[in-house]
Amino acid sequence: MGAEGDEEYSCSHGYKVGFPPEKGLLAEISDGVKETFFADEPLREYKGQPRSKKLWLGLQHVFPVLDWGRHYTLGKLKGDLVAGITIASLCIPQDIAYAKMAHLPPHIGLYSSFVPPLIYALMGTSRDLAVGPAAVVSLLIGTLLQSEIDPVKNPLEYSRLAFTATFFAGITQALLGFFRLGFIVEFISHAALVGFMSGAAITIALQQLKGFLGIVHFTSSSDIISVMKSIWENVHHGWNWQTILIGASFLAFLLATKYIAKKNKKLFWVSSIAPLISVIVSTFFVYITRADKHGVVIIKDIKQGINPPSFHLIYFSGPYLMKGFRIGVITGMVALTDAIAFGRVFASMKDYQIDGNKEMVALGTMNIVGSMTSCYVATGSLSRSAVNYMAGCKTTVSNVVMALVVVLTLVLITPLFKYTPIAILSSIIISVVVSLIDYESVQLIWKVDKMDFVACLGAFLGVIFASVEYGLLAAVAISFAKILLHVTRPRTALLGNLPRTFIYMNAEQYPEAIKVPGVLIVRVDSAIYFTNSNYVKERILRWLRDEDEQQKEQGLPETELLIVELSAVTDIDTSGIHALEELLKALEKRQIQLILANPGPTVIRKLRSAKFMELIGDDKIVMSAGDAVKKFALKPAENV
Amino acid sequence: MGAEGDEEYSCSHGYKVGFPPEKGLLAEISDGVKETFFADEPLREYKGQPRSKKLWLGLQHVFPVLDWGRHYTLGKLKGDLVAGITIASLCIPQDIAYAKMAHLPPHIGLYSSFVPPLIYALMGTSRDLAVGPAAVVSLLIGTLLQSEIDPVKNPLEYSRLAFTATFFAGITQALLGFFRLGFIVEFISHAALVGFMSGAAITIALQQLKGFLGIVHFTSSSDIISVMKSIWENVHHGWNWQTILIGASFLAFLLATKYIAKKNKKLFWVSSIAPLISVIVSTFFVYITRADKHGVVIIKDIKQGINPPSFHLIYFSGPYLMKGFRIGVITGMVALTDAIAFGRVFASMKDYQIDGNKEMVALGTMNIVGSMTSCYVATGSLSRSAVNYMAGCKTTVSNVVMALVVVLTLVLITPLFKYTPIAILSSIIISVVVSLIDYESVQLIWKVDKMDFVACLGAFLGVIFASVEYGLLAAVAISFAKILLHVTRPRTALLGNLPRTFIYMNAEQYPEAIKVPGVLIVRVDSAIYFTNSNYVKERILRWLRDEDEQQKEQGLPETELLIVELSAVTDIDTSGIHALEELLKALEKRQIQLILANPGPTVIRKLRSAKFMELIGDDKIVMSAGDAVKKFALKPAENV
């Protein structure tokens, strides 16, 4: 049985399974750390530069404005100016409405559109993200804060806790970025996020029915059942027809402008100034008719002037420290997930890269500074970022323009908002959040992956039937369960030979593929780890049993050769090697040969160091299934 | 550009990428459920059987004794009798010692070797497992119970809570088995378990220094620092030389017999009866010399008679219900993990199968019944099972024999244990647990997988420096982190062509493999999910960037074709498809063609339903990297 002779049979033309060089512990760990935390090679451009240049690059790393600012032109400024003014007109009514949703005074919302955008402009890497208060985050922080302190009875403590939570949200975000743990936000799957956002949109819309219907006594729960009950109980004495009239007519107006903007992309500005127009018109109308005397609730108290400092208001001790910390961590993570997801969407539309870890540091810093200047958690807003993008923004300067317009508003015209009816704010929120319900994505998810759809539905139902927190928990839990399931029950497939070739393919996918008599070829489609090593072993034996039964029925010869295709087995651990040993033993008892085909570099190295190679025999590990069949199956004379 | 002409170039002989048939939601879910929970096809043998046969098979399923009992022979009984008596001689001193470790009266330990083994004999599927109290579980339950109730001040409440915990441990185990969630125990990796067990062994041995050195005031913490401090503080007035003399001499004897048994496998019985001999000799010695009057602590109170009922002692209400529940769940899971791991070891040595889910139901039932008959948590014991195996046990009947011997002991000779010194129990425990320190496994783990070694070390340090609970937590957390890391940062590899073939292999593993000019072939080695979709996209672009730099240096042509090998990509979700879309867009900007090679059945189906096929073009999805090179790279005339 000359080795030369064997090689002629082989379709690999005599190539042998390769052994990669051994790696030491340190090399292995440093490789792992590098791929995990520094996959984007942040230090790449520093290589071989003089010290002064390195310092400059470092500064640019923290403040990207130093990089793009040097190439800033008048043409870009024009685009940013138009976009900035447009998003300012959208953000002013939204800020007031979102602050209301977080149970905070309206001016806090406006404050949050002044300081954070300025910081983001210096540090952010997305050119299109418009930062400030956002719908889902406002709902979330409002729900969480409310369960600790009553915002009506203790407004000061409430806003102090809000600043504390904002501070820790910022710290969380900045630390995650600094320690390059950005990949943590990717643990919430896209599908779960879509479900969560849709659920949150419906929850927000339902909550707005309070302002929209002019109900005075409303539930503080956010689940659909409590809200519906609350509305029903108020049906006879709590609804106010003047409020409903104002709310409904302006909601119709807002939705109509949205529809127009959708039909004709050039008219997007119609829908972006519509909220401001609604606010102005409705405020004027209420002022003239004095509708506030007929039960139409108005904003009433709104402070003039820019952000006062609030560092002294943050709880750094006492029982509220831990509560603020907890709320901050949750809110900060959700705000991060949103901002980075939105940032990626727009970056891919204009084909540039955003740096997840840098983004996190930027968002974190802006919230830390925000918490010291009377702002609550700000993040990227989907509606305003979309308008920013469509209005032709070029850089983060549009955020600066927006912040300046907001400051002017704060200094000059806030008193005019006194007569703005709450109902108009509700209408604005409802018209914004309907676009968070992304049924196109849901449809796609349903078509592509049914398990993903279950995750989406779970997060959605969690939000609308329980609470935002539970919805979030459901989203994370389902996402994790999916990962674990995938790792616990990897796929296996039977391979067959494509006639006239040396190629062996999945027999389920390629009906042309035919079985080689007496040979069973099983492909394992995942790393073999402790979580699945037993399953993989049992599954292979089950394939063998099923095959043998079928062959017995058809009167074919029994299986003599079992080839396990390891191409997709990227890694194996001690449990996995143990499972292979057990498989080998079980097959030896039945006088079936075990061949391993095409192990990858990591697997072959580990098989060797665990001395499995000696157990199975060097020649039983081959480069491909084709080789194995040639070498072991097609010589029946030797194989009796 | 005739299709016929193309096919001649192709090394796949004209085969096209196959499309598997579409599956509905229900089929997909039911397949998933089947593979997850019923991978072992428990209903297989019921198929096509008459009803009476089905009933009989069902009974056999719950009570395997009905199956193997029919083939039970006198020869087997002989083996079981010898093995049963041998393990009984080992279990009697161990039971007393372990009960002491769990801060329970010694007779509770003996009770736990009577009822549970009988139940297990009827329901268990392992032929070699010897059940009863075990070292690690006793330590764990002792630590957990002690933090709730002081066993010295409130012995009744303490034992009531122990029965409650045992009850819920049984319920947990039985339910996990019933709902076929057996795979949950596989989430603790082998490496973490090795570390945990070694750490627990050292912790147990250290705790035994109390009895061994005759210290009266000893710490109740189990971490190494507290224990060492406690020993040091007692050095001048707390140590008792008589106790140390007894303990040390018998420990030397026990370790010597262990060494003999290890050297000569036939003499294993020497080490298995050594503990009983030590107990008898030392008891006799203390009785004669009345050493108990000189500070040698003895067992003193031990009850005669068999298990009294204890159902009425279990807390079914009040604050201890939840505490018992929590302790029960933790202890039950650990006991399960141990028993199933040990069961598998012996099953693979004798080449039979144990059924994880059936085992869990058996272990659960035995603990539920045990909790009602004054037993505490019993599980498979490694030391006794090993002796059982070596003594030639054939079936679970050896457990029955052991139980009967224990009953005789309880009824007839327990009063004789009155003068047994505690030091001898400590010596026995120390001599048993040293074999839990599995440094051969640790060595293997170090050689095979450095990350696994870190997990092992983490669990080990957690146990010895913090507590058993924290060690367990560390083991689980590290195991999970490893899974998540694997899913977040999958491997990618560059492929090269093996000269004179159509085969493309990992260039790192096969140095012979050469690059095709202008073509970059990247293999992705994992399902592309939301956790890694961004990373995979970025990593592929990084390969491209690195390659282009290298080519520029060498003056070679730029990359025109990027082939992504998808053989190992077993699944893709919406985020993954989105990442591919972004990759396609980024490559289009640089005028690089993207080709996908060898997508599996699931991937191709999802790519089609997400309309990605239309975006990239049907002909850009090919069966192998070889095909792609043939078709797109080797026709430079058309590719200008």
C-alpha cells in the first residue's frame, strides 16, 4: 500500500492536511483581545509617526472636528445652515412634548437641545445624527423615575433624580466606549429592536390620549390594558370636546403633511415645519378664544433664559444615588443602542463609517456635561435625523445651528408658549411615533426568519402588555436565547457526491447528490463546544442509525465508513475532543471506520495537543470528503 | 457569453447552487422544537405498536428496571452483591462525615443512603452510579443553609430548612427532566467544572482542618483567607495533639491504601474498606483510652432505627419557603451536573447510553421522596461510583444491596459509632476529596485551549477565595462569556489556491496555497447574526484594505474581485443580510465585484426571500470559490 499509489487516487493531488504553527498563551490571548476590542485597529494610523503628529492624531481621535473642520467650506455651511434651521423648527415643539412625557418641566427639554448638541458637534462621528431628547428614551426614563418619586408631589427631587440618572447614563456610555465594549449594544438583535420600538410607539401614542382627550385623572401605568381601562372610565365625565377638537384637527394636519412629504420627497420641509406651525396657530387660537377657561389644558409655566448649572443637584450620596445609577445604566444603554443604530443607517446611505466606540464616548460626554447643565438624557432622534439628512446637512455643524436657534428661543420667545395647548403636543408626539412602527421591517423579518419574528413579537407584546422595562428585558432575553439555542443545537447535514465530480454537497440542498454505498458523510456546521459536544455526537450516531435502517429495508450493504466533514468546525474544546473520542469508541465497537475531513487550523492543532491524532491514526485525518472516499471506500478488496 | 461555454470552465461540471424547498412557520418551529428538546427521539420505539405494548413501553420508560430486570441473572447478582457490600463499607463512614459537613446530625447522612438509592435503582439509567450524599453538594448545601439559620442554636429549624431545600432540589431536577431541559446542565463547561471541583476539594479539605486539628472556635466562612486566619489564631491554645495524632496517622493509612490501589488496580478493595477499618479501629482505640476526656471530640449522639417520615417538617409557607426554594434550586442543579457528568464517564467506559432527561427525573424523584423520609440531597458520588465500577457492579442492584447494608447498620450497630472521633471523619473526607483535584485534566485543558484554562482558573479561584456560590457563579459566567465571545467575533480566513487543483484552502494552514492575482477570497466561519454582522462586514473590508496595501507595496494589480466563501455560514438573519447589502454597496463604490460562494440551504433561502439575490444578481452566487475564480477572474478581456 504505497503512499505514492494512494496519492494518484486523491483528488487533492497529494496535498496533506496542514498544521499551523503553535501559538503561546500570550500570543493567543493578545490575538483574542485584539479581535474582540480592537477589531477596527484604532492605532493603525499612529504607526511610525513622530510624537507631535501622534499627539495631533490623538486629539483628532477625541475631537473629530479637528479633522473635518479643516476642510470645512462655505458650500457645506450653506447646507448645514438650512438643515440646522429646519431641525430646530422641528425640535422646539418636540422637546417640549418629550419633556412633558418624561414628567419634566418643558424648558428642561429645550435645555437638552442646547448643550448636548454642541458637545456632540465636537466629538461625534456621524454627520447626520441630530441629537436631543428622543421619544422612546423619554418614555423609558419617565416610567423609571416615576416609579421612584412622584413628579407632581416632589418636582424638585424628581428633577434631581433625573439629572442623577442622566449623569450615570453618560458615565455608562462613555465608559463602554472607552473600554471598547461597544459590541455589547449589538447583543440586542435587530428584530427585537424593531419589535421594541413598535411597541414603544404604540405605548407612547396611547399615553398621549391623556392630553389628546383632555383627561385629568389618568393611570400612571403604561400597559395597554390599564390605559384602555383609564380611558373607558373617563368616557362620561373626563373627556373635553374642545381639547379633542384642537388635537384631532391638528393631528389630521400633521399626518397630511407627513403623507405629502412621503409622496414627494422634495416637500419634506412641509412636514418638518408643520409642528411649529401647529404650535403657533393653536397657541394663537387658544389665546384669542381663552379656551383654557373651558378645560383646554395649556403649558402655563415655562421658564425664560438659558440652562442654569445643575451639578449641585446630582445625588452623589443617599438612597437615590443607587436608584439614579440603575435608571441611568438602563436608559444610557437604550439611548446608545438607538443612536448607534440610527447613525449606522445614515452612514450607510452616504457611505461613510461611524466609529461605534468614539460615538459612545461622544454621547457619554454630552450627557455628563448635560447632567451638569440642567439637561436630561439626550440621544440621536430618528425623526430629526431623517429631516437633517433630507434637508442636506453636511456635518455636525447643523447641530450647532439648531442649538443656537434653541438658545434664541429660550432667551426671547419662551413666554409665548404659555398658551400652547397640551393637546397639540400630544398630536405632535403621536404623528412622530407612528413612523417608529416599522411594519416593512416586520414583514421582511417574517419572511426571512421565523425565529426572529418570534423575538420581534415577544419584545412588542412585552412593551404593550407589561411595561417598557419588561419589553426591553424580553428583547434581550429572547436575543440571548436565540444565540444559546444556535450554539446548543448546531446543524448537521448529510453530504452526497455530485456525479462526475469529487465534490460532496448537502444532499438536502442538491438533489443530484448521490450517496456512496457503505459510506456516510456527515457535516457538522458549528464549533464543537461543551454546549453541543454531546448533541453532536448523538446526532451523528442518529444519522448512522437512520441510514442503517433505510439500508436494511433496501437490502443495501451496511455502513462501513463514517466521514465527519469538519470544514465548518472552527473550534473545538476539551469537551468536544472528548465527544470525538466517545464517537470513535462507539464506532470501533461496530467496526465502522471514522475519518475526519478538512479540519481547520485551530481544530487540527488542538486534536494534536490532546493526542487524539495518535488515537485515531494520522492517516484517518484527510483534506476533503472526496479524499476520504477515494482512499478508504473505493478499495473494497482491502476492506473486507 | 454562452452559458455552455462558462460551464466548461467550471470545476463543478455545470452544477448550480441548489435551492431547498421552502418551509412554513409551523414546520420550522416544530423542527426547531424537535431538535432542541427531542433530539434523542424518545417516541421512536412507540411508532406502530399496539396500545398495550405502548403502555408497557411507557412504564419501562419511567422504570427502566422493568426492562433490564427481565434479563437479570444470577451471575449479575453475584457482581452486584460484591460491589454493593464494598460501596456500603465505604458509604457508611462517608455518610456520617458528609452529614457533619452539611451541619446535619450523622444519622441523616445514613438515612440518605437508604431511601434514595432504592428509588434510583428503579428509575435510573446508569448501571454504575452509586447514589447518596456527596462531598461538594454537602459543602454547598451546608454553606447555603448556614447563612440562613444557625445549625447549633436552631437545629430543628435548620434540618426543616434542609428538607425543604431537598424537596425543591428534587422538584427542580424532576421538572428539568420532564420538560426535557436537560441540555441546560451542559451550559457549564467541562473546564469550569474541573476548576470548580478542584477549588471545592481544597475548600473542603481546609474546612476539615477544624476536626483534624481539634479546633473548637472555627470560622464559618469557607474562603481560604478566613480559614487560614482562623487556624493561625488557634495555633497556641486551640490545637489538640491527641486529635492530631489520631487524624494524621489514619490519614497516612488512608492515603497509603489509596496509593496501593492506584498502583495495583486489583487491590482497589484495600482502599475501599480502609475508611471502615479506620473508623472501627479508631473508635475502639478512643473507647479504650477514653481519649474523649482529653479533648478528642467524638460523635456522641447518633440515633438508632430507620428513617422517620419528614413530610410535615417541610416548609410550605412562611419566609423559609422561598429560602428553601432558592437553596434547593441551586443545590439541585449542581447535584444534577455532577451526577450526569459522572454517569456519562462510566457509561462511556462500558459503552452504553445514559438518558439525560430520564436520569434527571430519577434523581429528582429520589430527592422528593428523600425529603419526605428525613434525607438530604443525594446525588451520584464519584468516589463510591468508581469503587462500584471497579468492584464489578452490573446493574443498579448494587445500590439496593448498599441500601440494605445501611439499614442493617442503622438498626443494629449505630450505637457503636458513639465513640468515633470526629478527626477520623475529617481524615476520610480529606483522603476522598484529594482525588477531586484533577490536575491531569487541568494540564490537558492548558495544552488544548488557553481560554478554557482561564475559565477553569476563574472557577477555581472563585471557590477558594470567595465562596462556593461565587465560584459557581464565576464558572457559569465565564462559560457564558466564552459562548458570547465566540458568537460575537467569529473567525475569518483568507483562502488561497492549491497549485494544480481547483481547491481553495486556508492560506494560514496551507503555506502551499497561493493567491490568485486581483482576487481576494475570504471565508467566514460562523453563522452571520446580529451579534457579529457588523464585525464580519468590517473584518472583510479590513482584509481588503490590508491586501491592497500589500499589493501596492509589491506593485501588483489591485483587487477586482472579492469572493466570500459561505460554506461555514450555516445561518443568517436580517442583520446579517443587511451587512451583506452594506458590503455590496461599499464594494460597488470601489468597483470591486462581490461573489458569494457555496451558500448553504438556509442561507440561500433567506437571501432569496430578502430579495438580496436580485440586488447582487443571480449569477454572482456560485457553488465554490473555484467556480467563482474560473467564471469571473480568468477572463481578463471581459473585465476591463
